[in-house]
Amino acid sequence: MEGRCAVETLAEFGFSGTSCTPKVKSGFGIYVFLCMGSDEVYVFNTQERKLTAVLQFPGLVTDLVESPDKQLLYVSCRSGVYCVSLSFLLSRAQSSLANTSSCLAELKVSSEFLVVGEEGVLSLLLIDSVLLMLSQTDVSWVLSLYKTPKQTQSSSYEMLSSFTLPLVSAFVHEDELKTRMRRRPVLICVFHGQTASPPFSSTSSAEAASPVSHFHLKPVLFKRLFGIDTALIKSPVILCGLPDGRLCFLPLRLPGSRLRVLHSLEQPVVFIGASVVMKTGPEHAQCLVAVGELGRVLLIKMDKGGSEGECSRAGFTEGCVPGPVVCGCVDKRHLYYSTGSDLLALDLSKGSSGIEGQECGEETSAALQSPTSLNVCRVISLAQPTCSPAGEVQLLGLSIRGQLQRITLPVWRKDARMSKLPQGRCSARDLLSAIGDVYERASVLKTSIKSKNQTLRHLNQVLNISFLLLASTREEHFPIQEKPIRCHAMTKWSRLLQKDSLNLTCVLDNSSPYVLERGWTLTIAAFPLSCSPSAGGESSSTNFSFQFCNLHPGETLEVSLPLAAAGDTYFPVTINCSLTFSVTSLLGEEEVASFTGLQSGCISLPLNTLTVDWLHVLQVKSSTASHKNTTSQPNNITTADTIQAFVRSHRIWCSGRGDGGGGGASALKQEQYSACVRVSSELLRDTLVLKSSDLDPQEPMLAPHNLCISLLDWMLSDSLGGVKMGHRGDEIALSSPVVHAQGPNGDTVKLTAKEVNIGEESMAKESLSAIEVRVESSSVAAVCGLHHAVLHRVQTLLQRAPKRPASTKTVQSLGLRQALQRAECLLQQIQQSRISAAFGVGESTRQMTHSFLSVYRELRENPLLII
């Protein structure tokens, strides 16, 4: 080969990848038709080098083919086959350009151009007046034959026959499956060598070139391949290459013919063609070429290159070339194919110079192993080659970026592989073209490497964060305050449109050395301990997701979410915080689908768990308002709250009157429920002082006489479990051991702390000073919830308490003995009530409720002492 390839870009259309193979169709004079795999067909004028028109079809275009007189264009879509006249198309394009200021005519092809309404057509082939359509069903391939009318405007296409071939499910790798689904079948027609003039003429005119899908085969090879009956009647033969690798044939004029398998490449068929591989004799095609997607090449030719003899037979030679093969085409003696990264040429004349037997096969196999690189990259579709009088071969190709390129090959020489040409023989245009190809390929590789490096760096950050959080989760003794990435929250009541609602402000604190980049999502799930009556008895969770980007070390992310409405009593609520990373947003759906452990495409990493209890949701009233007369309402009680309190008291008064209760004044007084917790003063002094010194060493030590106030202040202000109250009504410290507040259900609650002595008079020496925290309210739900919250905080104190030997064993034993005696009496009362309810005798339902309520009250008002 003399010199280098010259690449000339004619136009740029832009191409981002589609579900069908692109196709370039030449042979219409100065017009070239391009199918990009979408619903559009581009008409390009090679003489004026501009895009003339764009045809928009109702569906995805799968294939296109021209008529023998070059006047009609058949286009197959999912809905059927359309026929467009070239003269009508050009006239419509000119009129459209005249009416608009645009230099491009966009023509919509309507249903009036539909000639065959067959769905799922993938490939087309036109032989004289017979239109062949290959489509795929769920179980078979269907080849349909239609007779085209003589009149161009007629739409009556008569169906001649139909042939089917069962589908074959071949084993493929996962990375090859998607490519096979996009590959369209290949259809060509092979004629007997004596039916018409040879297609490989010496003219250089593009109009005189034969269609790319029609070949005249050497008679002896035609007879050996398709049978003597087909050769006698000189019937055209259809060759079909399927995506499953089968190479099938069908004689058209032979009675009783059917689709039969000629060979199998065991990989999707990309190209089928024919070539003249000998320098002597008539220029009929003497070699059939079939190329598979993975690089397998099949050459079918006669083993003996002379006249037809008794020992002559058709030989099938297989070989492999560097793949994968994206597209291909042939001229007289060469096969041109593209791998996407390079355009290669294969000399088919080697091994076909009359050598017989095993030597011919060995030379052919050696020729397949040594293709010539043309140094042209990213070609995904090729049109039929043309040849100039000077011997230069020109290829029309489409690049992966949508560039229509004219590739001019240098003249082939006999000693092209034997000697190197002088450097001066290369023109400046050739060198610049080669440099441009290399630069384009290097730019693409550089961009790809940069993108992959960024993805790897991002994945490395994700893995480091995952290991950090999972290691913290496995260590049970890991303190919540020291977690590198954690959440803490704050509750706050707000009022909108005369309705109170509780909001939770959650703060994500990134104390790790890593940046939480794009793809992370903060997920918060709220699980109530009990269900609300409106939920139908089923406890449900509420999930919230907050996407964020680039949370650097030391930064925080603050989000707010609604937690409850006024009147809800299903506290405590567990708040589960977690970080979710979307792998799909980083790698894409196709890459994630290859990982078996990432069906959802996300990675979820748990953080810490928060608990919102009754003490967190209290609305503490001001201390000044709590000392006022009970007839005067607090400042934060509105007119609506007063009306609700009146309706609630009226309902209780009616209930008391129906039961034969006392007068109206006594009925208005609601029944009060209470529960208390007793904690030794010694324990409180140790833990509260230690806690104060741990948090802020500058604060003064807590005095013993302030234990009651300090205990209540700590319970209402401490961020236990990572949650704290937003405000307590007044921002100053408590001045009284009595706190009045409003619960989430609107009922008033009272918290009291006082000092008591535990022990009997006979055991005065063993008495113990303790602080009793009492919860009082007219709501059973409020008492239960606050009692649970107080016990939870006392458990935290016990965890901080220093280990000391107990000095009050006698008092504690006495208390334990009394508690066991009370428990036995209460157990007998409960069993008696359950037996009476089971047999339906004895106490009524209301009396049984009061009985259970009294048992609960007895259990709560006589607690054990916590030391």
C-alpha cells in the first residue's frame, strides 16, 4: 500500500448511541441516506456537502433499501414498511425550504406512505419486483415476500409467501448480550454468474456500481453451494445472517424451497459479501465472505481454482481476526472492517492463486492472521467501496461521534509488505490526517481515564466511610458522642393556623476526615412505640430522605421534619438515622446490574438511634404563671385551648352525673393520676456533680440542698440520647422544685421533686435520704409516658455512677419484702378480674377498668428506692 489513508469529514450529525445499528446507504447519485437508529433518516448531498432533508418516521427506523431504478426508498419501522419517492422527496424539500428561512427541510412521513403494515420488521431486501422482509417473533424468524406494484403511487402490495425458522437461544456472556440484541440480521442476494452482466465492472462511476446486497457468484461455486436444481433454473438465492450466528439460504424460484442453514459462526453475523479473489478469468465473485461480531471470518470458495472438475468442491475456511467487528464491506480483493478503535484491511487474494489442497488452506489462514491497519479509528458503519481510475479506493463511513467521513485509501502495491516506502512519498495531507486520528483517539482515551480516575477516587471515599461507620457499629462500647459521623436532634413546638405541631430538627455532624460527596442521602425513619387509634391498631413508620452534596469535615447539615401533631400520645418515638449512597448515580444502571449484591443500586450505612420521649415534647409554662390563681390561664394558653378545656370538663361532668356522682362543683374536678420515682441523694450528688464537671469544668459544684431543682433542670435540659428540647417557655434556670407543663395531648402535667427519708422509726439508723420525683396529671397516658421518660434518665445516671459497696442493705431488704407482699396482693386481684371477665360474671367492664387502673396506680406510687 502506497502512502497513508486520507480522512475527510463531510458533515457532523452527532450520535450518542441507540438501540439499533447505524447504517450509511449510498448509490443514489449525489445523495447519501443515513439511518442513526432513531426515528429519523438524514438525506445528505455529497456534491454540495450539506444536509438536504430530514425524514421523520412514526417509529424507530430499523433498515432502508433502494429500488433498482434508484427512484424509491423503502424504510422499515416497528409499525411497518414505508415507501418514499425520491423525486417527491426532493420537490417537498425544495418547497419547504422556500416557505421557511431554514436551510434544512424537515419532512414528516405520515401513514399514507405505509405500504406494508407488518410489525417488527428488522431487515429489508429488494430483488427486482419482490420485497423481502425479515422480522422476529417470540418463537421464530419470519421471512415474508411481497410483490411490488408496477405503479409507483399504488399501495397494493401482494404477499407471495412466508418462511419461518425457529429461534435458537445461544449461550452468551453478559457483556455480549446487549450487543446481540442491537444487531440487525443481514440480508443479501446471490445470483448465478450467467444471469446478468458481472457486477464488478471497471467503471468508476458511482451510478454504475451494483447494489451492496447483490452479488453474481461463479457458476461452479453457485452449483456446489445451493444444488444443481437451483443452478439449472438460475434462481436467485437469499443469504441471511442471523444474530444467533446461523448463515441460512433460500432459493426464490425453486418449488418447495425452504429456509435452510448453510453454516454457523456461533456468534452474531455482522457482514456477508462476495469478492473477486483471482486475477485471471471472468470477474465473477469467486469467494463468499461472512464475518462474525467477535472476529470469526468464514471464506467459502472452490478448493481447485481451474475449470469445473470431478474433484472440485466448495471449501469452508474459518479464521479469526482481531475483534470485535463493528461493520464491514468488500471490494474486488479486500475485506475492510472496523473494530471501533481501528479500521483494518484484509487481503482475500492470498491463498487463491490456484494452489490446491492443504497449502491453499494454510496460506488463507495465514492471510487472515495478518490484516493491515489503516489508522482510522471510531468507524461504526461503512458503505459500498468505490474505485477511481487511478486505483484509489474510497470508503464512506460514519464515526461514533456522528461524523460522515470519506476515507481515501492509497494504491495497493505488490511489494507493499516487502519494503518500506521512503518517508518523502507521504504527503502533508496524509500526515496531518494521521496526526488528527491519533490526537482524537488520545483525547478520547484521556477523557475516559480521567473519568474513571474520578470514579475510583469517589468509590475509595465511599469505602473509607463505610469501613469507618461499620467499625463504629460493631464496637458496642463506642460512645455516641465520639462517633465520627453522627446525628443529634432538637424538638420544637410551632403553631400554624391555630394548630400546634411538633417539629424535629435533625443535625448531621461530619467529624470524620472524609468529605461526603455527591450521591449521599440522609435517611431518617421514625418508629413510634405504640400506634395511634387512627392507624387502625397497626404501628407504622415514617421515612424521610434528604439528598446533599459535599459535606466537608467539621461541617453540619441541618434538616427539619414534622414529628407529631397536637393530641398525639404515641411517644416515645425512635428515630433511626442512616446514610444511603446511590451507586447507580456514580456508575450507571448497566454497570450496577452486573453486581449481584447491588440489586437496589444503593448502600445503606446505619448511624446512631435517637429517642424522643414525653420529657422532650413538654411545653413548660413560665414559673410566674404557675403561681397565679388557678382561674387565670397561663400566657401560652389561647382561646381555643380554653374552649377545649371547657368541653373536656363538661364531658367529665356529664359522665359523673350519669354515674350518680356528687354535685357539679366536685364533678368538675378531674381525677388525678400520679407516679413517682425515688433516687438516693448520694447517687444524685455523685452523678450530677460528675456530669457537670465533665461537661463544663468552670461550673460550680452542685450543692446538696439544690439537688431537687438540679435534678428537674437536668431532666428537662439534658440532651439525653442525642435529643434536647428547643425551649422551655422561659430560658432561665428553674427556681422551684415544682414544674407545670402541657403535654402533647393538651393535658396539664406537674413534675415535683422533694427530699424524703426512707426507713421505719425502729430502723432510724438505717434511714436513707432520697429525692422523690412525682408525676401528676389527669391523663393516664401522660403519667405513663413521663414515668417511662424519668426512669430512662435515671438509668443514664446509674451508668455514670461510681461503683461503691451498698451501705443500706437492711432498708433495701425491707423495701423489697414490702414490695413482694404488695405484688402478691395485686396479682390475686388481677387474676380474679380476668377469671370473672372470662366467664362473663361478676364485675362489669367499667368496674374491671377501674380495678386494673388501681393496680397500675399501686405499682407506680410505691416504687423501690434506687441507690
